[in-house]
Amino acid sequence: MTSTTENTSNQNSLVVNAVEPSQEIVHETTIYAEPVAHVRGFDITNSLLTSWLAVLVIIAFSLTIRRSLKTVPKGIQNIFEVLVEGALDLCDQVTSDRKISEKVFPIAFSIFIFILVNNWLGIIPGIGSIGQIVVEHGENVFVPYFRAGTADINTTLALSFMTVVGANIFGILSLGVWKTINKYVNMKILGDMFTKVRRDPKILIVAPITFFVSILELIGECAKIASLSFRLFGNVFAGEVLLAAMGAISAFILPIPFLALEIFVGLIQAFIFSLLVIVYFTIASTDHDHEEEHGEAHLKHA
């Protein structure tokens, strides 16, 4: 009886030792955002925390500039006005219409600033060293409190979804509901099959093809969400992995060139995303039917 008890206790001690966390702390970059706090069943991830911090930084910066506004700009106000004016001129080159630029620019520039601050907050030296140690699968895993918000696919998906839906709403406000719907489900061309078939029998072939092309436009809208989100997420996440790898090889000097590269990549990715926002809003507000009618009239006149 005594030997059986001793064997049982030895087996229990072996089980306990097997699940005891190791003393070594593991630093790993996961493809998903790690939760750092829980509030009433709601997980607050490190990417979400960084996004909140980015919003606070933008609000504080905006209030600082607003309080120091002067009729004759000086210092940071002068720099900011030059940047905004240059960005608005660039927007004009895409839209070719100042009225559209004035409507689209505030949205695109706000997204640019949000993405840029998020990208740069994630690579500030030392910010990734602030965190907590959690036990996962018997290992001590270090989870940072802050991680670039754009390194979370949920953030980039939300930005992309907002962009595509916002562009279509802008198209409805600019062209009307009927013309916007006809871009994706072209009922007008099907109706023309019966009204124009006598004058142009070729419409019996052209109309179905045009209708199915419009369906492809609807699929293309969904593809825009995927392409926008995965492009931004992939580049930011790859940058995190690169910096982590360089830091593991050497914590000094070696990561500096790659850090400078990631600062540049963060700027470029924010610029590309905001530029695509302008392009999508411009396309959504363009009346293609009017352009086709104008082209047909020009050919007849010629």
C-alpha cells in the first residue's frame, strides 16, 4: 500500500513538472493581435490599444495646432499648411475637379494620418519592450502592450470596408441611386435590348455581355476590400518580423538601417492607401453613361 502511494505521488510530481512553465522568456511575433486586457468579456488587444493611442496623439496634435493658429502662419502651422496645400493639389491631379477634391480630401487625409501614426507607433524603439509575461503551452511568452494597429488584419479590413462602402455612398450622393446601382446590376442595358433592337440588332449580343461585365464590377468591389486590407497588413506585419529578426541577431546598430527602411515603408503604405481612397471615390462619382453618350454624339458629329 505504501509503495502504491509513493508511485502515485511520483507520477503526480512528474505531471506537475511537465506543465511547469520554463524560466526562459519567449519573444514571438504572431500573425494575430494578442489580448492584453479583458473588460466584461471584451478583449482589448495590443493593436487596438495602439490604435486608441494613435487617435489620442492625433487629437492632441490637432488641438495644439488649432490653439496656435495665426493669420500669418509661422513654425509648425506654416509647415502643416504647406503639406495640406500640396496634398490637395495632388488630389486635384487624381480627381481633375476641385469640387470633388474638397469633398474627398478630408476623408483621404484623415485616413493617411491615422495609418501613418499607427505604422510609426509600432516601430518606436522601446515601445515593444513594454508588456507582460503570460504562460502559454508551458512557456513564458512575452506579450507587448503596444503593436502597430495596422499589423492586425481586423484594423485593415475595417479601413478597407469603410473605404469601399464610403465610396459607393459618395457615388449615390453624386449620381443618384439608380445610376450607382446600374454600375453593378445594369438593368438599363437589358431594357435597351427591346427599345433599340430595330435600330441596332447588335445590341442583342452586346447587352448580355455588358450586363455580366457589370456583375464583375460588383465582384471587383469585394476584391478591393481584400486587396486594400491585405496589402497594408502584409507590409506592416512583414516589417515587424524583419525588425524582430534583426534585433535577435544583434540588438545594436544592425536594426538601425532596417528601422529607417520601415519608417519609409510606413509612409509609403499610408500614402498608397489614401491615394487609392481618392481614386475609388473619384471613380464612384464619375458618370460613365454620360461619357458614353458624349462619345457617341462626338462620333456621329464627326
